[in-house]
Amino acid sequence: MHVADRLTRNAALERLRAVSDEIVDRVTAVLPEWVLGEVGRIADAWAGASGAAVDWESAARAAAAVVAERVGAELRALFASEPAAMARTPLEVVRTAVAEPTEVLVGIGIPPVDRDEFATRSWPDDRYGLMPATLADLGDPALGPLLLAWGMAKAAALRSDDTR
């Protein structure tokens, strides 16, 4: 490998690290509010339709703290890997965040919502239709382009491995 190739690889890895760090920072910042918003949206809709009062806030706040910590740790572990070993995307990791709000909703006795066939088949454990389609669905519009930037940075880092 030539010195210029090493510099290119180092630059690609640095860009990948920078984008990865920004994703972790932004995701962990918005996940708690996303959990509260999603649980509140479903709980309030069910309460309005059923006429039953639902106490969801304390359980949702506890879940919000847990999910932000867990997803942040999983993202950091993913990003600590070599690019070729990154078998998941940040969106795949973030999509696991539906587990905690789902547990809250089940725990307060809210029945599952009707979902379309594709969603039911693709995400059978997402009983409430919480699955974010994009990172931006968490409430931070900058996260959408960051996922694209991460993919491009990962591709550049992988391609720099081929310059031997």
C-alpha cells in the first residue's frame, strides 16, 4: 500500500467516525422524546376511543431513559467495528427502539393496533406500528441525510481497503 493510499484510508475512516459520532449524539438526544411521543400518541388515542383513563407517563419516562442508553451503546459498538465487519446499519439498530415503548403499551393494557400486511409480516413484534421508516422519523430531520452520509463514508472506507 502506498503512502497516498494510507492517507486516503485514514481520511475515509475519519469521515466514517465523524458521521457515526454525530448519529450517536443525535439519536440518543431525540430517542427519549420519541418514546414519550409514541407512547403518548397510542395511549391517548386508545383512551379517547375507549373512554378509559390511562396512566402512561411514568412508565414511558423510565423506558425512554433505558432505550436511549441501550440504543446508544449498540450504535457505539457497531461503529467501533471495522467497516467490513459492520453487518447492520444504524437504522437497523435504531429500529430495535420499539421494544421498550411496546413493553410500556402492553404493560398498561393497550391492545395492538391494526397494521397493514407488509408491516405485520416485516416487523411482527411491532404491535403498535412504532417502527421508524427513517432515522429522521425520530424527530430530528438532520438524521435522514446523516444515514446517507454514513453509508457513503462506509463505502469509501471499504473501497480504500481495495487499494492495496
